[in-house]
Amino acid sequence: MTVIARAPGATALYAGGMEIVDDLEAILSSQHHPLARLGMDTVGLATELDAAISTLQLALGKEGLTFEGGWRTRGLYADIHGLARPANVVPQTVARGELGALTGKRVAVIGIPQVGDYDAASTAQALKELHSIEAFAEEISIPDLPQAAALTDLYGRRAPAPRARGAAIAYPPGFTNLPADGFELLAAAPSPHGWRLQQAIGLGSVNGEITSFETGPGRVVAARTANRAFRADAFVIATGRHIGGGLHGGRTTTEPLLGLGVFHDGAPAAAAGARLHHLKYLDPAIEMRLGVMTDKRLHPLNEDGSAPYDNLYAAGAVLGGYDYSGACGFGVPILTGWLAGRFAARQS
């Protein structure tokens, strides 16, 4: 297997908490949702989700990145502003900061006076006012930081030891070697959590931009970069949406590499013309639900509903029919990536 990636995509921006799924019954009632289009019932989806997530956690653990949780449970975790965000799966360094588990505990929120884009006192106040957590700020100076330092300058540094005792310790994200009672807050972009995840999943990948595909009757033969052709028995496109370059926006959203159909609510986006373009201005979330549609085997479809290539599969955020920023934001990429890889491997 060869993974070809042009550059980090939206994965590198994630805040630190993975939302997998919320309600399988609701997903199956939405006929255009990419998980509903797999043709499975709730038991089948649950079984595959269990396998996909446990396999992902095992693989990331081998790269030194340990995650906790599963799709069946969901917690609330504070970000650097003290606001709560839901998540099913989180890094081990974040898991200890689940807001329900902090009830009744004192929480020291670590601030660094040299860092200008983070205010520990405001975060502690938000934790107290919004979540009834006995939080307080503790500033710890790091003199060797650069002038006008930002949170990104903390990345990879050893976590400083606070004076507070008997309290849970909330650190801004990026530090290493946290104490046993310490945890990381969720991040804003640029995100240390996202960068760690991107580094872990990007190991062994080939750096290159796919510019075109060679195709034959009903099959993809090769994927081409500027100076090389990658030939294979099967191909998976997991090109993302606008950040990753999997879709090109504009008056009509298109899939640039193979001219695959782009759909909105089960209908070709091009057929809606200027009306859909106008609706995107009124409700930007519409753009997040546009994307490629697939059959039960994750073969991407043309606008007429046919699957043009027997050995081509699609996975992840390039798929439409769901809100990438919502409750299935990681569930769809994880499960469709797991299944697409398995379907492709059987064809090889």
C-alpha cells in the first residue's frame, strides 16, 4: 500500500477531540448520509465502528500517540477559552480533563506570562462560571521563550511544575511530560493536537500532488504526479474537501481529478445552478454538506448515479451528505477509510 499526500489537510487543524457519531438510528434515517449509503443496519455499523476505532487506536499507539474513548460514549472537554466541546475519542493527555470528572476538584489553569494569545485567568473564570469547577489561574514564567511568544512556541517543551498541590492541572496544549494529575486543554488552530495526529498518520507516506489519473474501460490504471506514475490494482481517494483540495469551490463545486459527481441532498450540485450558489451565502453550512456520493461498496458515482470505475473507492471528507464539522466529523472518515481500505485490499 502506498499513501500519497500533497500536504497536511484539515486533520492537522483538529482541536483534540474526535466526534465519531451521535445517533445511529438518525443516521440511517438520512438516506444521503455516507454511512446510511453503506446499506448496513445499526448492528452492522456498530460492529464496524468498534473494529475501525480499535484498529486506529492500536496503530496510533504504535506511533506513540495514545487515545482513549470509543464511539459509544461521549464526554465534554474544555478548550483554551474554557468552553466545552463534545468528543468521543481524545488523546490520553486530554482525557483526564473530562469536565464531569473534574466536578468537585480544584483545577489549576497554567498560564505563561510571555505568551500573548492565551489568558489562563479568563479560562479559569470560564471554567468556574460555565461549568461550576473550582478553577484558578497560576502563572509560570518560561524566560527563554522568544519575544512576543505564542502558544505554538510551547510545542515540545517539558510541562513546567506548578506550585499548587492537591489540584488537577490544566495546561495549554503542546507541552510534553505532563505530571500524573495534569491534562491538556483542547486547542485552537494552529493545533498541537492536530499536528501530532498528522505526524503519526503521515509516517511512511509519499509527498506528492496527484494531478491526473490514467483510466481504462471501467478501471483506474494509474495516479500521476508531475514526475511519476503510481500504478495499482485499486485506488482510494481521500482528498478531503476545500482545505485538502478534494473539491473545488466556486459558482459550482466540482471534483477536479476525475470529474466525479458532486451532490447536494442526493441531487447533482450542478443541476441546482445559481440557486445553490445563492443558498451557500445564506447558509454557509450547505457547502459543508456538498460532496461525492458512493454506492454500498464506496465506489464514487457520476452525476447520473453510475459508478464509473470498479477499482476506485472514496473515503473521508470528500464524501457529501453530512456535516463535516458536526457529530460525525471523525466517524465518517474513520469508518469509510477502514472499509474502503478493506474493499481495495480484497481487489488487489
